[in-house]
Amino acid sequence: MDVPYDLTSYVRVLKLASTPSWQEFSQVAKIAGAGILLVGLLGFVIFVVMMLLPGGV
């Protein structure tokens, strides 16, 4: 393992990285929030279906 090479590649990546603008951050937050809500809704629907079936939870 060549440590100096690894460090220079990490520094290069950090120099290329930038802080997202407020618009980019807001869009990513909305998409992530929608995904979380979708997974929660899907879990709730599965729970309700299991409660309605005979011999459910």
C-alpha cells in the first residue's frame, strides 16, 4: 500500500468536492423525505393487510 499516493488522491477528491447550493440541498432533501414517507406508507399498508387477514398479528 502506497500511503503518499493514497493521501494525494484523497486530497484531489476533496479539492474537487464542493458544498451544494441551497437549491440542490433542498431537492435532495425533498427526494429523501419522499422516499422515507413511501417506505413508511408501504410498511403501514402491509401491517393493515396483515391485521385484516384471519390469523394475522
